Amino acid sequence: MAVVRIRIDTALGTIDADLFPDKAPRTVANFLRYVDDGRFAGGTFYRTVLPDNQPDKTVKIEVIQGDSDPTRGEWRAIPLER
């Protein structure tokens, strides 16, 4: 499967993100379901992790964590893909 590129527009700028459905198909599909339904409009970001801000870690991650609009509710959780 091809990488899915999304663009997130925020008050502080734009974030381009790559999603990898070949590595986490359920997670990507679930995330895109929230995107397609507009559930991140009104949400917030609360954490970013970049390779250069975890110098003591052997396995480095690169993620942005945030919440969907809390007034919209959430769908049932999906199993964690590692």
C-alpha cells in the first residue's frame, strides 16, 4: 500500500504527516474515519515527540498526539497495532 500524506492546518502553521497503512492498517483507517467525519476540527495537540528530543532512547519514535473535538464524542476503541 502507498503512503497516505495528510495536511493538518493549525493556528500556528501547517503540519504534513505521512500515514503508513501497510504497517498499521486498522489504525490508519480509524484515524482517517475521524478525519473524514471532521472530528479533529476543534481538537487540540498536546505532545510531539521527535528523534532529537529523546537522546537516551534506543528506539526513537516520531509522533504528534492530540484529541478530537470533545463535543463530538468518540467511536469504540480499536485494538492497538504495534
